Amino acid sequence: MRTILLTACIVWNSFSLFAQNTTYWQQKADYKMDVVMDVNNFRYQGKQQLIYTNNSPDTLKKVYYHLYNNAFQPGSEMDFRVRNIKDPDARMITKTNIDGVEVKESRLKNLKADEIGYLNIRNFKQDGIATGIKTTGTILEVVLAKPILPHSKTTFTLDFDGQVPVQIRRSGRNNSEGVALSMTQWYPKIAEFDFEGWHTDPYIAREFHGVWSDFDVKITIDKDYVLGGTGYLQNPNQIGHGYQDKGVQVVYPKKTKKLSWHFIAPMVHDFSWAADKEYLHDIVKGPNNVDLHFLYKNNPKIIENWKKLQPLMVKAMDLYNKNIGNYPYKQYSFIQGGDGGMEYAMCTLILGNGTLEGIFGTATHELGHSWFQHILASNESKHPWMDEGFTTYVENLIKNEMAVVKAPNPFKQNYLLYTNLVNSGKEQPQTTHSDRYDENRPYSISSYIKGSIFLSQLGYLIGQDKLAETIKRFYRDFKFKHPTPNDIKRTAERVSGAELDWYLTDWTQTTNTIDYGITAITENGQETIVNLERIGRIPMPIDIQLEYVDGTIESFYIPLRMMYFEKANPNPAIKRTVLNDWTWANPKYEFTIPKPKNSIKKITIDPSGLMADVKLENNSFEVK
């Protein structure tokens, strides 16, 4: 049997106090679950024991659980959200043509009793004593038999009955590619309680937040099914299906109809799995001796792509390690399933029938979530831009590094998409809860794209070397600690010495924009006067590049006073002049070039393209 241990540093990091904040705490949950799956009717029964440690200074009289499966029912909040949002997710609707008019309907609205999802809770006890419970939609409210005092533990036990819904969003059965079971958000999951209080968000279809937990899970299912997911399989030589040790032949007793898969998952905040009778299963070694599992359908049309994907993901994991920090677990699984691509602890479920380029792009993005959502684990419901955006940023770096032809600015498309959102008039502040966006597309651009620009533009502010150092220090200091937006800002300040509160405020809490322009270039004898203007509300330090008629290039740098910082020359090969700083209160700025106007060919604001100026037409001036 394989010995499964996390390094001591993970355990230390998960419980140690911040040097800067001695009041830091977080809750802990230890799950034991024994689940039996009936593959004929897609129902399952389970028993759960949860040892809950209250590390908070509060006395808890209630606790809450998420029952995500209950969202997949007619009349649920998820159903009404799909019915009422202006641009519903195409996977969650049906389209019909009535008298030449296309009518969209929620797929949830017409689910039959044997198609819905549900989780029913029975026999809930606290330390052996029955408690009061109340289910409201996807939340279970538990009135405790006795309060949980600060720095004490209690044990919850319960029985649950579940039904796997038809595949609509993330979790479900018989997905579009024929995968039998995508078991995500499938069990009663205790809600997070932190310095902000309880996080009891109903499941409407967006993101998640969870308690750091250790899982011990046994799943009993028909022996023909192959499983993959979170955790380390503890009985591979009893299971077979490609998990067993080399040279070991697994022989099942003749009467064996079911197998019990036993998984252990330490220090994760979720547990997910998928199962299918036709899964092929490959294992390749990744960086630092990590086992990379690939589970995909035995479909001749996709096997070649999944084989080619494997060395690409070894390289991608290596690059994530180098850009962020080492992946701390010893396994990761890429599993065909779900309805697109979604990250889970130690695994991802992705669609697998597309092109190699498409599968690679999805797999690379979802793998990146391991660092930002499943190790750093910010509150993705409240701050989706920290997870989706930061993942997108490093994904763009990695894909560019792996590309045959490298782009000088791998983030260029992100800036175009962000500008389109601004011009649409539909942008909402990034402080908007992920469920509260008016439309899906503005949510996606705000979270994935504007969140990515937060980092690429931070590199413009403090320098690429300081940005790289910031990301690594952020990971090192806050892994297993649920960081907040202020934590990434403070990390960048510690690394660079710059003051950045204004940046976090303007970029994430408002819809203010950046817009600078060159208003005039005038000749004054043998000198040239350049006039600039700040049109948008967000201030920025300004990089300016001058191209001269003789082909030489020179740069000028205008620091932003409120940063109290001077960025290192991003292009040391080009002569740079540091000018007087620019205050926010004065929208005008003027500086002098000690050369005549006729010697200048072109002046450009931000030649790197990393400042998110929303009107680029006034950012350059060609001298005629």
C-alpha cells in the first residue's frame, strides 16, 4: 500500500499564525463518509461523521451545511435565475420555436421526479444527541444540542439520501459525452465560518467557498466502474482498473458485484469524483514525483488527443510550479466529465471530445486553479476575480511560454475584451458578489479578464520582476489561509515598497477607468514641450517612448505621487529619464524634451500595452 503523507510544511502553514496578525484563525473539519451508489436509479445513500473544530473566538449555537444537489429542481433559486437572467447559460436552457419566435426555457423547470437532484438529511446528531434541522433550498440550518465553545471540538453524524440529477451544470449523470457520473457538490458540506461570519450562499450556479478539511471517503459501486477524483486511493491492489502496483494481478472473487473505493484527502476544502465503465486510465509522472492521472472514454476518436495531452500537462505543471510555487500534493487527475471545465480539489472534470488545442487550453486553466482556488482558496463567491483572474494571468504566461511562436504581449486580447466591456456600459464593480451580476458575460469578463489585468497591470506599476516576486510570496505566505484582496495588495507593497491602496480601491471597487492622452506637442526653440492630460478617474504612472527621426529611441517615466515609488527601467537598453511626479488632483502635465520638434518621429504613452487605457487613439502622436 502506498504511504500518503503531506510535507510537514503544509501542516505548519495551515495552522501557523501570520507574523503580521496574531489573531488569525480558521475552522477545521474532518470528514468520514461511507457511500453506496445505485447506478441503476442514480441514487446513493451515505453516512457522514464530521469532527468540527471551532478555532474562532465565537461560541457557535448554529451551524450550516450546503446541500448543493437541491438546486437541480423546478422552482429552485437556480431555476429562477436561469429563467430571469438576460443571457442564460446555453447549457442550462432549451430552445423552442413558437410561431417563428425563439423561446428559451430553463432545463430545470421541467425536470421530472427521477431527473432532479436532491440531498435529504436524516438522523442528525451532535455528540450522539439529536438536533433540530431545517432545510431551506440548498442550505441546511442546524440548531445545536449544545453550543460549541471557542477552541473546542464537536462531532456531527448524519445519514443522507441523494439523487444525481441529469447533467445540467457541473454535477450530474450521463453528460453530453456519455460519462455516467460527474459527482461534484454531491455530499452535505459544512459551510465556512470565518472572520466575516457564516458564508451561507445559496447555490445558484457560480462559485464556492469551503472549510479546510481532511476527508476519509469510501465509495461502493458496481465493480465495472472506474473512478477518479480527489484524494489518494488507499486500496489500489483490491481495486485494479490501472491503479494497482506494477506486477500485481487483481483477481476479484466470483461473486463480487461491487467494489469499495477508499480515498484519503488531506487539507482540501472539497471532495469530488467521477465514474464510468468505459474510462481508460493512464498515469504519468509529473514534476516532483507527482502522479498525473488521465481518465477518458474509450473512444477511438479522442484517444490520440488524450495521449498527446499528457506530456503537455507535465510541462504545464512544471511551469506553474516555477511561476507560483510547488504543488503540494502527490496526485492530480484530469477526468473527462462535467459540462465544460471546472476545478476541484486535486482534480478537474473537463469535456474531452474537442480538438487537442481546446482540451489543452481547458486543462491548463483548470490545473492553474489548484494553486489559486484549492491551495490559496480565496472566497471565490465574493472575490471571483482573485481566483479566475489570477489563474487566467498565469495560464496566459504558461501557454505563451509553451507556444512555438511567442507573443510579445500575451495579455493583449484581455485588454481588448475589458475595453469592450467598458464600452458596453454593462460593467459592474468587482466587489459585486458572483451571483449578483446582471448578466453572465459581464461577470465572466470582470472575473477572468479584468482580474487577470489586475496582475498584468500590477507588473506595469511595480515592474515585472517585482510582480513575479509578489506572486511567489503571496503563495508562500497565504497558502491554506483563505487570503482576501487586501492580502495581495499588501504583499505587492511589501515586495516593491510602493503604496498601492489607491490601485486596489479604484480597480476592484469601482468602475472608474484609465484614460490618458497627448494633447499637444509644441516647439520652443531647440526644445519640444509635450502636454499630457488625465481624462479617466484612475491615475497611473506613465511610461513614454520617443522615436526619433534618426531611428534612436528614448523613454521618459512620470512617477505617480500617491505611489511614493519609482519603478526600475523596464528596458535597460533604452535610455530613460525620470521626470517629476504627477499628482492626481492636477489633470494636466507638461514636460520638456531637449531636442527640436523636427527631430521627433513619434511619441507613445505606454508602449508595453500593459496599462488598461480605454481610449488608445490619443495615446500616440506622430509628428508630421
